[in-house]
Amino acid sequence: MTNARVSKDAYYLGIAREVARRSTCFRRSIGALIVRDEQIISTGYAGAPRKTRDSLTHGFCLRDKLGIPHGQRYELCRSVHAEQNAIINAARAGVSLLGGDMYVFGSDPGPGNAVDAFPCFICKKMIINAGLDRVVCSAKDGTMKIFTVEGWIKDWQESDIIDDTHQYGK
């Protein structure tokens, strides 16, 4: 009998999948996990700010009600993105993210509805400034996509943020 051991990236992405199960967003279940020196230092999921009412409590998605497409008008969303919450939770605990990796898993409501869980522009900017090295994301084809933060920086130095090839919501 052969024991097929999963890679560390697959292991951490699997934990991010479990974190995503706490999401309170009607549109997407997203979970994020930050690892530094092979230790989990923070998690976050898509959900309303602490002590406020989320979409599940309200019973509807405000952006759906307003007809806003994916990837647009984030300021009208009740939720804080999973990536943002993972960064915020680390800050609340006084933990440095420098040199860490972020794992992001996402799905649409319902089992087996994987999506490209690529960070939005706002989250990418936060990830860059937080000093993370890599971002490992689940993809809709069931694989994972690995981004280097230095790659994002280089791309944006050569072209512009709007030219980014892996945009959330596309």
C-alpha cells in the first residue's frame, strides 16, 4: 500500500477550503490562510465586519439586489474579503507577514463549484504592502495557480494594474 502524501501547498490550500466554509457571502465562499516559516499565522474568510450584520442574516446580497457584476463596486459589499481579513487578523495579533505565503480557496455556493480564487486589485495591493512572497490560489479547473508577489510588482512596473492578466471576476 502506497501512502500518497500531499504537497505542502495542497495541504495549506485544503485548510483554506475549510476556512472558506465560514464565509457569509451569497456569491462566493472564500477562505485565506497565511503561512510563514511553515506555521499558520492567520486565517480569514469573506464576511461582514465584526459585530455587524452579514448577508446571510439580512437574507440577500446587496450587490445582487443592485445588479452589480462580479469584480465591480466592492465598496457596496457588506463583506470584507478573505485576504483582507487574514491580513487584518494577523495585525490584530501583532504578527508580521513579511516573507509569508497566502493560500486562497474559493467556490460558488454548492458543492464542487470551484472558481478562480484570484485576489482582486484591492487585495493584491494589500498583499504587496504586507510583504508576502507568494499567493497560492485554487482554480476553477481543480488545480492551483501560484503567483509571486514580485511577479505582480514587475508586471505593474512594466504595464499598469488594469493590464493585469489574472483579474478576479473575469
